[in-house]
Amino acid sequence: MNDNFKKQISNIEDLVEISDILTESTELQESLSKYSKNPFDPEFSRHGHKIPVNFDKKGDTIYLLGNYVEEDDDNSSVVEILYDAFEKGLVTSAHSLKEAGLFCGLVEACGVKKLGFDITGDAEISDKEFLFNDRNCSILVSVSTEKEGKLVDFIFNNGIKLTLLGHVTKGELRIDDLSFGYIVDYLE
């Protein structure tokens, strides 16, 4: 998120109002356009791993891999476990949230196939901090329902934090009982 956006939302508490601002964001529009042409996370591609950034299909489960509450710049062990999980066919998509924050990361993951999400917030922190903190070093991942149990076991056995967020939907963007519109509202 750029500094202009951070200033704009600093005093806004209404999450839908913040998402309305994002629908007009040229930075998000450029990001969505970039991923529609090349749907791979550059963070992982740099290391030779072509992991799709986009959610695959309605019904897939969405998780956060790694710690999203504490600011930790070194998530290399989490990334290595992600690479292993991808090679084993346990994850469908992965998206680094280092610069985007959770909400923008979710929108980017939905944009390629025009899907949506339905997630649950974190009772320990505000929804605003949960969705729009761009100092988040966790990784957004999705998994098919058929592989979900194996992914959870694999991550647990490797001692990495895995947080269930929700699931992929047809096109609406929801957190708890709050709708942020539809993915088409964010696309050019």
C-alpha cells in the first residue's frame, strides 16, 4: 500500500468505506492487471518456484501460513515449508502479503478467475488491522478440499502456524457478516 492510501484510511473506521476507496486505487488496478497477465507471485518466482497467486475454484479453503500478528521480516522457514507443500501438491495457490496486506492480497488472488472469498476475522485484533496491515509477513494460501487434511498435517508437523480464514466463493467478498461487494467492482 502506498503512503497516500495509508493517510486516506488512517482516520476511517468503516471497513466498507475503505474498500470503496480501494475500488478506485490505481495501484490495486495495476496489480490486478499484472496478475491477470502473469498469475505467479514474483516473491516466489525469484527463487524459481512458479506458484499461482490466484484462487482456483469455489469451495477451496483459504489459510494464512505463518504469523500475521507479529512483525517478523524473516519468514524464510515458512517459505521453505511452502515450497515443500507446493511440490507435494498440497497447495493450490500462494501469495505473499509483505507489501499488499490481507485484503488487497485476497482481492489479487480472486481477480484472475473472478472468484470471491468468505473469511472470518480475528477476535484478538481489529478488523482494520487484520485486513489492511501491510507489514504482514504471512502467506495467503488456498487448498482443495481433497488435500486440506494432508496440508494441515504437513504444516503442523513442520511447526509452522496455519490459520484458517474461510473459503473461496463465486464472486462476493465477505468478512464475517460484512460484504465488500463483488470482485468485478475491483476490476477495471
